[in-house]
Amino acid sequence: MASKSNEFLFEQRAYIKIRSLLGDTPRNIYQDLVLVYGGEACSESTVKKWSLRFREDRVSAKDEPRIGQPIIATTANNIALVAEMCDSDPHITIERLAISLTLSAGSVDAILTKHLSMSKVCSRWVPHLLNQTKKKTQ
């Protein structure tokens, strides 16, 4: 599994917290997680790290906010603009979209693929999944 959901990670961390506070060893906790989650269990080093944090009075099993640049390019307005431009010109390129909207090519690509579920087919941007009526009109 490439990336685990926050809820999935929170579930395992909560289990680590309870078992650590009860005095169980990270090795035993890890073995139990492997029994339940198999290959999707967090690593033994992660169990040790979180176990230590909980024994040092950490309260929350949730991730703390991280320092970094906030995502500002994928706003609802930019997503709508990209969708509108692709509808009006299905042959438009990522570079032209990026220049027109003063966004990076990576941001435009993320909007197209992740938010609009579009892919390039025969040099046209089309929705990733077409139903029967859209197949006739596209």
C-alpha cells in the first residue's frame, strides 16, 4: 500500500498508545499489529518511536500540523477555471493552462488528474470515466 489513510494510521497509533501505557513492549505491540494488519502494519521502528512518545506523555495519536508552504494553487476557483478552459478547448496543453492561470505545470496537472479526473487521450482532455451519453458527444 503506497500511502495509508490518516484514519488507518490513527487506528494503529491508538492501539500503540493503549498498549504502551499498559507497559507492553514495542516488540509485542508490533507482532500483534502484524497479526491483525499483515503487510499493511506500520514498521517496528515506527511502533518503537510512537511507543516512546506515548510513554513520554504525548496525548494525541493524530499528526501535528507540519511546517511548510500551504497548498494555495488547488482552490475551487482554479479548479473551475481549468475545467472551463478544458471544456472550451479540449486540445489545450498543461503549459498553456499554467501560463494563462499563473500556476505551475505541476499544479495544473494535479488539478486535471486528481480533482477533475481527466486524462489526455489523442491530444484531448477528456473525463477519465465516460458514461454512454458522454461517449456519444465526446
